[in-house]
Amino acid sequence: MPGPQGAEWGPSTIHGNPKRGVGILNNELYVGRLVWNRLRYLKDPDTGKRVSRLNPESEWVILDVPELRIVDQDTWDAVKARQQALAYEPSAPGENKLNDCRRPRYLFAGLVKCGCCGGGYTMISKDLLGCATARSKGTCNMWGRDEAETLARLEA
């Protein structure tokens, strides 16, 4: 099902942040709990942008509204268990564990290597595949996507 403006739903809209209670999978209103005062919003004086801060749990105002429940408790508990199973520990400085979990955009990303220098191939534009070294240093080869896919089929 497309999002409100016809495009795909963004991951943060669905998954949100469980600690902050934001995102579709964390909206307690779906299980009949209305939570007020979870976040406060401040203006960053340097950028002028609004930033959110989590209020202490003691300041939250929680009201049970069972007539608004649209998700049964078993489903809610299963989602929370899944979120806990997929939770990750914060990364050490200089590394990002989420990058290890990210899927490549293209099927063979990271698998195609340059025959000249051994560097990886990247999508340079919609139809142009090229050696990452060629892009940054001007050496090696670049291929049209159709040509590269044809060569891959011939070698397979």
C-alpha cells in the first residue's frame, strides 16, 4: 500500500524509535493507550530548527482508552519481542553496525571487481557501471549497464 503521497513508506515512519515511542510500530494508541508529554520540542539557536527531547517517564501522562484499540495484545507483544530481538548495541566510535545490516540497492553490488586493479564496481549513473578507482582517479574502465549485464551472462 503506498504512503499518503503515493510514494513508498519510509523505514523510519514504520519502525521509528521504540525508546521515543515514535513510528507506526511503536504507537501505543493502537493498543488503547494514549500517552501525552513524552517529548518536548526546543529550538536549536544555532540552526533555528526544532529538535525533540525525551521527557522523563515520570512526567508522561498516560490514559487508557480501550475503545481506540485496533491491534490485539498478542500481535503487539509479538512486535515488541521482534524489536527486542533485532535491537543492536551502540557502535564503537568510527564504526556503524547498521551499515553491516544494510542491503545493497543492486543485486550484484560488491560482487563485481575490476579486472585491471581489483577495485569494486559502482553504479555511476542510471546506465553506467564503472570501476570505483576509475571514477575517483580516472584510471581503469567504465561499462554501460547493459554491456556489463551481457558480459556477466556470457561468463555464467
